Amino acid sequence: MGKMIAYSAVIPAFNTQAYIADAILSIRAQTVPPQEIIVVDDGSTDRTVEVVRSLGADIRIIRQENRGAGPATTAAIEAVTTGLIAGLDSDDIWLPHKMERQLQALQEMPEIAGCFARMRQFQHGADMDADGPVADSWLRSSMVMRTEVALGAGPIVGRIGELVDWLARIRERGHRLHLLPEVLALRRARPGSLTYDRDAACSSAYLLAARKAILRRRETPAR
């Protein structure tokens, strides 16, 4: 395997002082470390920023008013200095070999624009190693995207299910996305989190994304 591609790890964060250290430490534990870690604080009112600062002066912190995970992720994408963006929700966790496997896939398949993987859910307060539901994850915490593709797709909007329409726009531009059939990250389920209530919201987001895609096709002149 050749030299690994440099990547930036990006985390949108809002009031996750109790969990964000686990997320960042899982980035630090990667067999292939990032060139940079960027945390976008989305108007937190707790000690989220203080916790991040305590984990290393090399972490870039961008602060903004509370606008949601979509705009926070967009701010991170616009700030990266590498050719690849790897996303992580502030209460989720990467397994140590996650980035090595996905970087390898991106090297072996230069035709793909982004790589995703499966995630295993665990209940907050329970053993992270315990068996839990496993699912294909077209979510931020498993996403590794080529930066030029991410920038070309425009801003990510919304607070829940916000990646659905954004990924649809990427596919409409002719880009291919690939999902590895192995668990590479852990999804924390906790009351009050986006993860906890995300499934129903994502169902609505898929319907909205489909409607937007149909409208875009109607508005695109025939060639």
C-alpha cells in the first residue's frame, strides 16, 4: 500500500462536554492520524470548548452562533487544508483502524468521491464493546469525502438528517459514493441527542430530499 492520503478530521459540536473527549481521543488513536483536527463549536453554552482546548493546542476551534450541525459541518469543510474530509459527530467514536481502511479504499478506487462504512450502536453508559444494532451508515461519523467534491456540492443545511439532500446533490453531479461492509465506527444513543431521535427525522429528510431532487431535475434544461 502506498503513502496514505492526508486528511482532516472535522467535528461539529453543540453542548457535548461529556462526550467530545471520547470522540477526539478516538481520532488520536487512529492507526493513520489526521493532518489536522477541526472542531466547529455551534454556539455551545456548556464547557465543550474548554474540554476541546484541554486535549491539545493543535486542535483548530471555529466558533459560531447556533445554526445546526449542517452549517457547522459546512464551516469545517470550508476550513480544511487537505484533500480529504473525515467527519465525526461529537458523541460518536471511530474504531482505531477506521481511517486506514477507508483511505486504502479511496486509493484503490480513485473513481469514488467518498467512502462510508457500517456503524454499531451502543447505549450511553453501557459497554462500548457490547453487541448492538449494526447498520449501513450514510452519516457524518463514517464519511470520508474528497474535499473538492464536498466544496462543489455547496452548503449543508438543517439540523437533523442534513446530509441526505447534500449527498443527493453529490450523486446528481455524477459522483460515486462507496460503502465498506464492515463496522468502523460506533454510534452513541443517548436521550436528547440527534442520534437518539434521528431515525424518524431521517425518514422525513429522505422524503424531502427526494422532492428536492425531482424539482432540480424539472428545473434543469434538457440537453
